[in-house]
Amino acid sequence: MRALVVDDDDFTRVLLVRTLNAAGHEVVGDSADAAGAMRLADTAKPDIAIVDLDLGPGPNGIDLAHGLRKLNPSVALIVLSSYQDPRLVGSTRPLPLGAMYVSKRSVGDPATLEASVQEVCSAPLA
């Protein structure tokens, strides 16, 4: 599985990259912001993107997820957040079809992250 990781927190981003690599996935890029992620996705063509909901100023993770899906209609998407509900960040836009919203608290265990990856990659997009 070719993965893209997007999180504005350096520690979290590095931890996700290492966890995915240890699980046998190829991390084809990582970025701290939406613009960098879109550039990487355009060239690296990931199978899955794991995106933080709150990316600081600018587009949030849901906006990025929609942009990634527009760029690649078959990309699997996981939106991570420390918030239990994306509306707590002020986002009223729904997740793209087939995307999964996962609390960062629940992926502290690498097996839980891997289970989320497998679930979202097998979910139908239509």
C-alpha cells in the first residue's frame, strides 16, 4: 500500500510514517500542509492518504480529503483528529464517500491503525 501522511504536528507525522513503514506499507510522501500534500499526491499517486483534520491556517483535512479524491477518485482516505467529532473544529462539510474519520486516541496501538487502513481500503467508494 502506497501511503501519504499529512499532519502539521512533526512528531505525529513521523510516528505515523514509522508505524506505516513497520506495517509494510510504502510511505510515498509526508507533508505538514494541504498544498504540499496535493503536490505530493499528484506525483506520488498514493493508494491511501492519512490526513489530520486540523492542519492550522488554510484548508482543513476534510477540504484536503476532497481535493485528494478529486485528484485521484480511488484514493482511500482516513481523517485523523483529536476531536471526537469534526464539527468541533467548525467543519460542516461531510467526509468524501468511503472516507473514515478516526480519533487519534484510538490509533495509539499500531494494530488499530492497521485495522483502520485495511477497513478503509476495502470500503466501496460508490
